[in-house]
Amino acid sequence: MNFNSIKTTFRKVDHHSGTGVLRTPNAQISARWGLYSLYYDKKLVLNYYRKNSKMEVGIVGKPNVGKSTFFKALTLADAEVANYPFTTINANIGVGYVRVPCACAKFNVNCSPKNSLCVSKNRYVPVKVIDVAGLVPGAHEGRGLGNKFLDDLRQADALIHIIDISGRTDEKGEPCSGHDPGEDIKFLENEIDLWFFSIVKRNWNKIYTKVRHGKHSVLKELSENLSGLGINEHHITYAIRETELTEEPDWSDEDLKNFAINLRKISKPIIIAANKIDLDNEKNFRRLKENYSIIPVCSEAELALKKADDAGVIEYLPGDNNFKILKEVSDKQKHALEFMKNILVKFGSTGVQDCLNLAVFDVLKMIVVYPVEDEHKLMDGKGNVLPDAFLMPEGSTAIDLAYKVHTDIGDKFIGAIDCKTHMKIGRDHELNNGDVVSILARR
Ligand SMILES: Nc1nc2c(ncn2[C@@H]2O[C@H](COP(=O)(O)OP(=O)(O)OP(=O)(O)O)[C@@H](O)[C@H]2O)c(=O)[nH]1
Ligand SMILES: [Mg+2]
């Protein structure tokens, strides 16, 4: 990969003079996660993750807004990027990384990660990311690549909605000027809601008949019917409650629609990434920020910074607000780097890392835990220090960690040690973010 290949887009940018940092603090954003946070129920979520330990984040949006650029910047996987709609037809699947301070800093050791990465005492923990075809109005009825797009999203636990905040892409993904990106936020939610509604409605007669004959409960029937959408009993219970329905299956069409909307909000929470912030004149961002929790993002800059880091031109850590130039650079490169520095100074980061961290930690409420064998040296059996960092839902216990390491370790669990305090902890002890734990198991 060559830094010279950085797109000339960067040099066309009009550097506006606004100085205010537009980033919304994370705490403020996470306080506004509406339904999902409101209905976050530790017990139910844990039960679900005990059965399904996978996690997936979907990248969605209309065509040509920068979904594949965002995906490439996150994963450095190959994905085609071009300035026309429907560049992506088959979904791209890759691995992105959430960033947390590594436990090696707290314990003052040099780590040797195996399932994750550690760079300058930051641990990057892998997360499955999927980049799908662009969505156009009517997708739930199969328009554009509608059904395909929606099918690819079935297993996603959270969605990152990429919008073109500069308003230079119309609803079909064609280049234009003056499009209101606020419309895209409404349209995408609406399409996914309608997709959910069509699935619920299609199955409803069958469900109604079974429940009426007293065979099963609404909850059980719905969760069987919707499990292919990554929906579990937890999501359904809260969607029923939020819609103020009962388990009596006398739901009208209107009830079904409201239920589908709440179910979507609870089971596929959406983070909005205001991409192409470099082309926005701040007007759109400032306006939409009043009503939505949106993150300013420049995927192009993140991708270019990662490529430059790969090529040894700069030292850059994804999520940082700065980088160090390591080599002599040409005038062209210098110009591009100055552009990127301006983005970092103005917005605090390129926003790409923030979106994934927000999805995994603030919305899906995960914590990072490090299992080790030796409580003093923090090693596994092969001498690797802090080898694994696992993402687990908040509220996970010592026994959950044991099972995550290996079913056998879970079955033979007799206790665990908190490596910070060296105190013994029991099976139901709740783990905290950043804990390093040694599991004791029968031989
Ligand atoms: N200025 C600027 N351009 C960007 C940014 N991100 C992406 N682009 C450009 O936007 C165009 C579309 O990018 P893609 O990543 O292919 O968009 P997509 O949403 O995957 O498109 P489809 O697969 O067709 O739906 C390309 O020309 C990118 O170079 C950004 O942050 N800033
Ligand atoms: Mg694409």
C-alpha cells in the first residue's frame, strides 16, 4: 500500500474557519440511547449471550455514502470503493477492532497478545463487521438490492448508519448538491422498520392460530419465528411492553406495526456516522446534532492515515487525535497530512474508531476481560503474558468467563482469582471492565 495513492479529494477541500469542537462527549451520547438503554436488562442479555457468544456490527446506509471506505478503514480488508451507487453488491465481511487501555499498563508488564493486538499499551479487540449493499427507498419490497441488503443484516447486533453529512449524494446515491442528510436518517429507520413489519405480519396468522389453540405463548412463537433476525426473547419481551400490548394475540395491524418498530429499536440499535465531514460546511452537522446523536466522521482520512502508518511514513494509532511523521515526505504527502491533521484537531479524531467503540461499549454494553493461568506472571501455559482479551456483556461472572475460555474449564470450575487483589472469587462474582482473572479448575 502506498501513501501516494491518497485520494486527491483531500486537496479539494475548502478549509473552513470554524473552531469549535463538534464532537459530542461520549457520556452525553450514551445517555441518549433511548429504548435500547432503557430496556437493557442484564439478566436477559446475559442469558442470550451465554447461548450465542458471537457479536456482529453492520454498516448500513444508502448507496455511495462511504460505507465501504468506512469498512476498509476499520478492517483494512479489501473492499471496492468508487464514486457511483451499488459499488458493493456482495457484503464484505471483516474484522474491526475496539480500542481500550491494555491491562499491561495497569500491571506494568510487557504483554504478548494472541487473540487481539496491543499497540503502545492500547488493546485492540476483534469484532466482526459487515459492509452491505446500499439501501434505497422501497428496499423492504425488494427495490434496489433491497432483500439482499436486509438479509445480510439479519445477524447484526448493532448498526452503524453511514450518512453523507455534506449533502452531496441524493437518495439514490447519485452525486448532487444540497440533499438533506436528515431525510436519510428517517428513511433508513423507516425501511428497516417496514422490513421488520413485513416479517412479523407474514408470520402473524400462523402465530395467532397456534396461540389461540393454546399450544404456545406469543413470546415463544414470536421468538421462534424471528430468531433468524438475531432477535431473542429479551428483545420481544421489551418490545411487547413498550408497545403496551399483552400476550393476548388480538393485535391489530397498527399494533403489529408499532411492535415491529419497537422491536427494531431494541434489537438493532443504530449509531449515526456523519461521514464526509470534510466536505460539510458544518451547517448540516450542527443542525442535525440538535436532534440526533451523530458522530463526525472522515473515513477517507482514517483510511489514508492507516495506509500511511502501514507504509512507515507516519506513526498513527486508530482513534488517536494525532500522528507522528517518521520520514521525509513529498510536498503532495505533506499537504495530505496537513489536511488530516486539521481533521484530527478539529474533531478530536477521524471518528471511525469512536463509532465502533460506541457500538460495542456504550450501546451493546460489553466489557473486556483477560483470562490467564498464572495469577502472578499473568501468563497462559505457554508463557504468553495477557494473551487473550475477551469481550463479554456487562454483568458476566467468573463462571461465564470459564465457559468462554473452554467448556471443559467451565465444567471443572472450582473458583477464580482476581489477579489485582489476589483474592479468591466465586462462580457468581461479577467481573469488571479490565479485570485479569485466573480460573481454577479441577484436573
Ligand atoms: N471526501 C470524502 N469522500 C469520501 C469519504 N468516505 C468515502 N468517500 C468517497 O465516497 C465515494 C463512495 O465511497 P464508497 O465507500 O464506495 O461508498 P459505499 O457507501 O460503499 O457505496 P456503495 O457500495 O455503492 O453503496 C468514494 O468516491 C469515496 O472515495 C470521506 O470521509 N470524505
Ligand atoms: Mg460499498
